[in-house]
Amino acid sequence: MSFSIETGRRTMKPLIGICANYLTDDTVGLASGIGAKNQEWQLLADDYIVAIERAGGVPVILPITEDLETLTPLLQKLDGILFSGGSDIDPNYYGEYPRFGLGLIEPKRDNHEVKLAQKVLLETSLPVLGICRGMQLLTVATGGTLYQDLQTQKPEGMNHSVHKAVKHHAFHSVSIEKESLLYEIYQSEELGVNSFHHQAVKELGQGFKVTMIAPDGIIEGMEWETGNRFVVAVQWHPEMMEGTVSTIRPLFHAFVEACNVANLKLSLIPSE
């Protein structure tokens, strides 16, 4: 049987969807002079766009929609998904009441992204990268739980969210499990990372294993337990570091390469 490239399918660079933030607070629009009172916003930090583009991918911002099925035509064209950082996740999703220290939650984003994560993980073979909230989201979507606030629930640990820190500064090291994809990517058992989170994974979701740990025991990286599929999540923010700290870049190159492989596989169809 011979094969041909599907007409119209982009095979040069993989299309990678990046989840947007959702804000009910109208401050961002009013402060910038481009919005009105009571207007809600969907937005994304430029760092994510730049990191994917530098690694050779084509970034596509994914909106939060009322109905997840609205995105189905787009999901069918994507070669990978990046679940980005942002607001806290409603603890009702993992069977807890809110604790002191819980920050801003956006119910519309939570509802959309939990369903999206479940769909992507269970109904597709797309490569997945989760960053900060994205790691927490993948955990909650697969039945895991979170520390709602590290300062109140793990006061003996370090400060993982230093106020007004320089975005690319490595505040602490993490240890990397040798039998892991993250070790293959970084070829090291230790890596210096930044830190901008006050929530963290408490109990892993189904299908994940711990592969990166902070000195105080907080989980800083996890990945899919079985198979060759690229499903990796980190609690820190590599997109803020990769432009200045070259040793961080391999994560994005590995992710985009996995998406490129998925792209090529989907583009090969049997010819008549």
C-alpha cells in the first residue's frame, strides 16, 4: 500500500493549542483603555506563544467556550495541547470545601478545561504539556487532589511564590527521577527552576507518576506512566525561563518534536 500526504494538512510545522486564561474582572480592559466596565476577558501571556514558536511549533490560542463541542473541529486539526497557568482550581472538583488561602477561581474556565483535559487524555493520542495550573488541572481531571494553599497547609516547606520575583530566576532546584522522560529531556538528575505557585499536587491523578520533586517534597513534575505518548506536566514556569536560560529549552523542543511526529502520522493516509 502506498501513502500520500492529505491535501490541506500542514506537515511542515505542528499546530499546538494553548489554553487561554479567563477573567471576569474588568480591570485589565479598563486599565489598558481597550475595554468597558463589566467586560470579561480571555488572554494569554506572550511567553507561551514565544516558547512554542522558538521550538518550531505553530501556536494556536484555544478559547474557553460555553460548549466544549464547539472546539471539536479545531481539536481535530491540532497536533498537541499545552494547558497553561492561571487561576486556582475550585476544590469542589476534588471533593473539598474551600480553605483559607484559596485564591481567585474562574468557574467557567474550570468547567471548560476539566472536560477538555479529560477528552484530550482519554479520547485522543495528542501530546500534552501542562504548566503550573496546567499540571494541577491534569491532576484534578484524572481524580487527584491539590494543596489549596501551601503556606497554610505545608508551612514547614519553602516559599514557592516569592512576591515580585524576576520571572526567569531559579529559586530552587528540583530532583529528576532517572527512569523518566524528563530525565531523557534534560540528561540530568537536578535542575534549577523558578517558582510562582501557592497550590500544588497532593495526590496524583490516575495514570500519572512523579518524576520531579522540590527539596521540600512538593511535586514539581509528573508524566504518563505507560506507553510512549508525551504527556508531561511541570509545576514551575519554563516558558518564563527559556528565553534567558538556555538549559530550560529542551522541554519545549521535546514537546514540539512529539507534536511533529503526531502531525506526520496523521498526515499519512492510504492512497487509492
